Amino acid sequence: MSPPPCASSASPTEGSAASNQSGKPRAVVSGGAGFIGSHLCEAFLNEGMRVLALDNFITGSSSNLKVLEDKPDFEFRKANVNEFIDIEGDLRYVLHFASPASPPQYDANPIHTLKVGTLGTMNMLGLARAKSAIFLLASTSEVYGDPLVHPQPESYWGNVNPIGPRGCYDEAKRCAEAFAMAYKRAHQVDTRIIRIFNTHGPRMQVSDGRAVPNFMAQAIRGEPLTVYGDGSQTRSLCYVSDLVSGVLAVLERGDEMPINLGNPHEVTMLELAETIIGLSGSSSRIEHRELPIDDPRQRQPDITRARTMLGWEPRVGLEEGLMKTLEYFRSVA
Ligand code: UDP
């Protein structure tokens, strides 16, 4: 693979693990300093692998790397994967998790969001091809847009507004999926596509603007919980450890076709706000705010494919997971 004209401005800071001849398999994770990316890095290390995390810190945080940085099999490189990326040594897995992922974050960085979903995906696929590695794309339930089919199976093509405020994220991820399929068909890269539904857990940013961090920070501070619209819109929340075990299962036993990963337990946003008030023992009340444009009315994964093909399903219940996330937010909010 030859570098495109826009050669990397990345500053390699790879440590000794790059030249490690231990024979341990190695994974590279873009967005490795992000919420889910950092949990994945940790899981790979626990599996006895070496890990190189890439991040440009647009939305990732160095604090998410604290538990990882002293581990001998962990390396970090500050890099923008929208530009050509070259990595020395063998790779077994290339995972593309880099992207702003909350509606306020991608609204604030629409061009970067489009680039990382398109150019970033292409560069990570090129890396996987050069290394004969398995490539995994972190896609999203957003590819279903405001779904007209409920719950959403992988066979549903979605209902996305390409020119609305969510279009930069939704269409970038749809293009990313098309890129993965093209590299599979044209270059026989061993690809995987996961469609991640709403996930929560430790290391989410307090200020990323999503429902769980907002409601938890507001409940802890005794502020009103801001429910958008009448709160009847639904989401299905998965705890991060379940998501991570799903990703590992997809790497081992998945194929190139997209697979939903999420928890089918569906709740309205009003129920979620009330549950968080109850679990936190807060005296906060609920305040309704304007519903954002194109906010999906409903969302619930059909996980038949994950159950059948991977033998995977979420194990952490809604309240159990929310309690763990709440504990984290108490320590940082
Ligand atoms: N939401 C809300 N209050 C908030 C933040 C979000 O009512 O303070 C709603 C939002 O309108 C959406 C749902 O919660 O209907 C989930 O939003 P989130 O940003 O967590 O993720 P999305 O699934 O929309 O990407």
C-alpha cells in the first residue's frame, strides 16, 4: 500500500511493545482513548494481547488511558486516522472506533465526523489489508435513522435524513459500512461490521450531552433532569461490559455481514429519567426541553443474529448497569 499525497502528520510515540517479539497477537484500536475504545483496549490486554491505541483527542480523553498506560503490552500513538497511517509490525485485528458519537459532539464537529467515517475508515481498511488483519467497523444503530421498522433487524435499510443535523454521523457510518463491504469484495479483507445501540458505563464523558451522562450528572448535582420533548421516545441501553464481550465474539465468530449489538430492554426517556432519580436518591425534578430535530422516536435492537451466530446476549440488567455507571459519575461529576 503506498501512502496518499497527504502523508501522516502523526507523531509516533510507540514504545518498546512495537518491536516486542513475544509472539503475542496485536490489535490496533482507533478511538482507543474513547469510552468504548478504552474498554476494548483493556479487554484485549486481559486476553493476553498487545494493543496499540490511536486517538487525536477530539472527543477521547487521556484520563481514559490511565489504567492502561503502565501495562507493558500497551502502546499509545496520538494520530489522526483521517490521514495515512503506517504501523510497524504484525497486526491481528484493526478496529475502527474513532468518531464523535454523541449528537452534540458530531453537531459541533460535522466535517471531522464525515471524514473519520469515510477517509478514516478507508485508511483503517488499507492498514488491515496491508497487514492481512481482521478489520472491525464500529457502526451504529443510527444507520437505521428514525426507524419505521421496530425492533430493528440488520436487514432493515433505515430511514435517514442525509441533510439534517444527524446526517453527518448517520451517513458517514453508512458510507463506512459500504467501504467495509467494498474492501471485502474487491480485496478480500476479512471484515466485520457491528451496529452499536445506546451503550453506557464508566468513562463516558460527563459533558458529552447524551441522556445517561446528562441525567446522572443532573441527578447527582440536584439539578432538574432535562427530558427532551414529552419523553415518550425510546432507547434500549446496553452496559459496556456486555458490548465488549459482543465485540470479542464478533471478532472470533462473526462474518462480514452487519450485526446488531445492544440490549433489547427498551425504555422511554421519561422512564429513564425517573429510574435515575430513584437509583441516585436524588430530589431533582424533571424539566421538559425542546425535542432536537430528527430525534429518533424509537430504537430497539433485534439481536436474533447475535444470539444465533455468536451465542451472545447481554447479561447486565438495566438497573444493575445504571448503578455501576452512576458510581462512576459520582466519582467524576
Ligand atoms: N435526551 C433527553 N435529555 C437529554 C439528552 C438526551 O431527553 O438531556 C433524549 C434525546 O432527545 C434522545 C434520547 O434522550 O431522544 C437519547 O439521546 P442520546 O443523546 O443519549 O442518544 P441518541 O440515541 O439520540 O444518539
